[in-house]
Amino acid sequence: MDRVVANEFAKMRHLRIAPVAIVMVAAVTGLVMFSAITSPDFADPAARSWELLLGGMSLAVPMVSPIMLAVLASRQVDIEHEGGGWLLSQTSGITPGGLCRVKLVAVGAVVTVATVLQSVLVIGAGLLLGVTAAVPAGLWLGHTASVLATNLVVLALHVLLSARIDNQLAGLGIGVLGSMVAVFASGLPPWLAHVSPWGYYALVAAAGYRDGDLVALTPSYASVAGLGVVGAALFLLVTGSFDRREI
Amino acid sequence: MGAVRAEFLKVKRSLSWAVVVLLPVAMVLSGAAGTLASGERPEDGWHTMWLRSVVFHGLFPLAIGIGILASLVWRAEHRGGNWNALMSGPTPSWRIVTAKAVVVAVLAAATQVVLLVAVIVIGSLVFGLPGMPPGEYFLISILIVLACVPVAVLQSGLSMIMRSFAAPIAVAFAGAGVSVVLLLAELDAAVFVLPYALIGRATQLGTGTFADTGPVTAGDVASIVIAAVTLAVLLTTATVSILDRRDTRT
């Protein structure tokens, strides 16, 4: 198993997975910084708050993550279609479903590093910009963990889409639609946001505007935990069905 | 014309219609969903509708949509032995490049038409907005179509160079992101350098949001037209010279 995962990392070098992940981190961090600096609240150094940055995160993550996750999954999976990799793996003892699980582990590790990194970078930026209040570590940790869980479920969905549908248009198109759902989900009633995995980006927001004021919010931990369990179960079920398909 | 016709035949049975129809309709619907969920009508009528669909569309989904279309148009050439057939065929590089770019630009224009129709249909049927959107929005739509041309040429070139379907789309997303920042920083000259900034600027025209001041001036229109034509010509020339230096692949 370890060697199969290592093999996926070896494939990543030529697929330029690292630059794509860096674009994702840079886009999120850049958008947060930009939205913070251009905000009228930011002009007064005493009023600079963590809520401002958390609010920026809750806007930037849903905008950037769905598309970049679709790109990452598509890159890593499409080569198997291009090079007859499914058959090659199967003859060397790794079933198509197993290969998908390995790909999720490998790309998931990259996404985990990227998600944690973007949070740490934004905290660092906040400290540099002179936010005087203490870092709300618990909330930040909870938000990062919730975003990570959502990211991994969306990534798993895209691994399955890219593997099942040869034409990568499907996965990427759904990624674009997902980013729209994610961005506009904050305006939807909560039950509607629970329907698709992208809606959870709005449910895990750690700060937002309520009646015109920027306030800290508690991410819906229970909802994300539910998403994680359902996502994992469905992923195992679908990859299991891949194993029984003829290629 | 033969090359263009051949390219249209190639996309005929692809899933390009999904991007052309679904993307703009989903855009308008998701923009309207928030307003609909709160049970209100858009505060500022057609203006709010436009802001939530067309302007948001121009921030990054439009660039990505064009990227997907370009990848789709070039996908066939990167499969099987088609690249070598393309390289050894009698069609000159400039005709291949322009034919591909024309197809992408026409599909992008169709996307814009669908978007406009979706705004009108959802605005009048769902929200009961009176009459039609202000006439200037129709003029702006034409400018957006024009602004899409250099992006179509650029994305077509990227999809020609990169065999991957997703990589050029990641480039489009990054380019759109950089453009949003440049336009927010009021660096309007970016439209002459970055095609993505050009579609961003064109979609914001007349709305007073982001880089726009509100009224549509002759200067704004002229700069968009000049930038679109110049960038399209420059990028086409560059793409042709790149394809000229490409060889068969074994």
C-alpha cells in the first residue's frame, strides 16, 4: 500500500500538482488579504479584528477551493485514461477502486497541507498587519478542520467523477457549478445548503455579516461531521463498485 | 472556411452545449436563489439582477468557461494519433489556429446570449420586473462578446500547448484572480495586457462596481474595443508561430 501511494506522489511531479496546490493557497491568502485591506474597517488600526480575516476566509475558500480541487483530481486521474493506467494497475494487482482510494490518500495529503498552510499564512498576515487581539485559536482550528473535511469530501467526489467519466469536462464543469453553489450558499436557507457538499463551505463560515455587522460565527460542526461520515461511506461504496466492473 | 467548418463538426457531438447553456443558466439561477430564498424582489430591479449574474460571471466563471471550451476543442487533437495527423496534414498552422479560436469565440458569444436571455426570462417571470433591461446592457453584451475573443485565442493556444484538459483551466482561474485584484487596484491599463482583465472590465461596465465608475463613457468603450482587437491579433500571431515550431509526437 505504501509503495502504491509513493507511486502516486511520483506521478505528481510531472502533473505539476504542487504548482496547482500553490495557486490554491496563494489565491485564498491573496483574496483574504485583499478583502481585509480594502475593507473600511481596516483603516482604523484599533478596529482591525480577526473577524475581518475569518470573514475573508469564509468568502475566499468557497470561491477558490471547488475549482482547484476539481483541477487537482482531474490531473491525477486523467493520466490513467490517457495511458491505459487502469488496466496496467489491475494486472499488477491494484483494482480500479483501489487506485481511486490511493489517489484520494495521496492528493488528500497535498490538500491537507494546502488547507493548513493557507490558515497559518492568514494568521501570520494578521499578526504582521497588527491585529492586536489574541488569536481566537479554538475557532480558527475548528474552522480549518471543518474546511479540510469539506475539501476532502469534494475532492473524493471529483476523484470519482474524473475516474467514471472519461471526458474531464464533466468534472471541471461540476467544479465550476460547485463554486457558484458555494459562493451563493451563504444566502440560502440552511437546509438547502446541506443538500450539496459545496453548501457546507457556507455552513462552516467562522465569521459573517449579521444585520450589517461583522460577527464571529460557530461553524456547524455537527453538519460537517455528518458530511464526512456520509462522504466516506459513499466513497467506499462507489470505489467498491468500481472493483467489480469490467474494464 | 473549410477548417472552421471541420472544427464545428468536431464540437457538434461534444458536450460543449453543456457549458454554453448550463453555465450561464446556473449562474443566473444561483444569483437569484438568495433573493428568492428571502422572498423579496431584487432591490434595484434589473440592475441587481445584472450585478449578481453578469458581473459575477465576469469575475472568474466566464474565463473558466472559455477555458473549458478551448480544452474541449483541442481535446480531440491530443488523443490517439490525431496530433500527428494534424502535424502531417496540408492545413497551414494559421488556419488551424484561427479555426479553433473562431469556434471557441463563437461558443463564448453563444454563452453570453444565453446569459442575457436567462437574465431577462428569470427577471420577468420569477421576479416580475417591468419591461426589459435598460438598453445599454444590450450594448455592453456586445462588448463582452468582443472582449471574449482574445481570451478565446489565449485559452485555445494554452490548450494547444498543454495536453492536459485541466491545466489551461487552472491558468484561466489564476489569470482571472490576478485580473480582479488589478482592476480593484484601479489599474485599468491591465486590460491592454491581460485578456482576463478585459472580460472583467467589460462585464463591469456601467455598473459602478469594482473598477467601474458608473456611466459608460466613449473612452471606456474605445479602450475595450482597441484592447480586444490588438490582443486578439498579437495572441493569434504568437500561437501560430508556436504551432509552426511544433513537430509530430512519437
